[in-house]
Amino acid sequence: MKNPFLVYKAPALGYAVLIFIMSSIPGYELPKLPFYSFDKLVHLFEFGLFGMLIYRALRYPHPVIKPYLLTLCIGIPFAALDEFHQLFVSGRNCDGIDFVVDVLGLLIFTGISARLNRGRNTTND
């Protein structure tokens, strides 16, 4: 039998570590972006995927109550800490707009996950 932790929980934890590692890269080492708002799209999809992975970890194999709300309760503070962490990285900054886009990504993509998983492993989404 597959290890449920490795299948359902580890991807969200691993992705959180990846976000932290990427946020630790000094600003001068980052590639130039193709257009001004490209980094906002990156933030939207970065935290959107994170929300989907958290939601999945909370739904399977044993669902928790209110996985959508719990996903936001985990993801939003993580996004805030991610922005705060960048204050201490050379060439990076704490950007409120990035935080707002992170939260927007969490809201949208977790909502999509909840919608796609409605009726499976019944919980109160």
C-alpha cells in the first residue's frame, strides 16, 4: 500500500520548502522578467498551486472539517512570512502587493480545488 503521507502531505510540505528556498535567492541573481507585471503572475500561480496542494493534503486520505478555510488559515500566514523573510534577503523586499496577489492565488485556486472535489470525501467545504 502507498504511504499516505508521501502521497498526500509531503507534496505540500516540499512545495513550502521550495517557496522558502526560492525566496532566499538574492535579487541580483534572479532572471530579468519579460514584462513589468510578470512577477505578479508568478506569485498568483506559485501560491495558487500551494493552495491546491494544501487543500489536497487536508482532504485525503482522511478529510478534515472545513478544508477550504483551513487551507487559507495555513496559506495566508505562510504568504505573510514569505514576504517578511524577503526583508532579510539581499536585493529582495517585502511587498504588500505581492502578498495580496499571493492571497488571491490561494483564494482562487483553492476555490477551484474545492469545486472540483465537491462530493468526494464529504466534508464541509
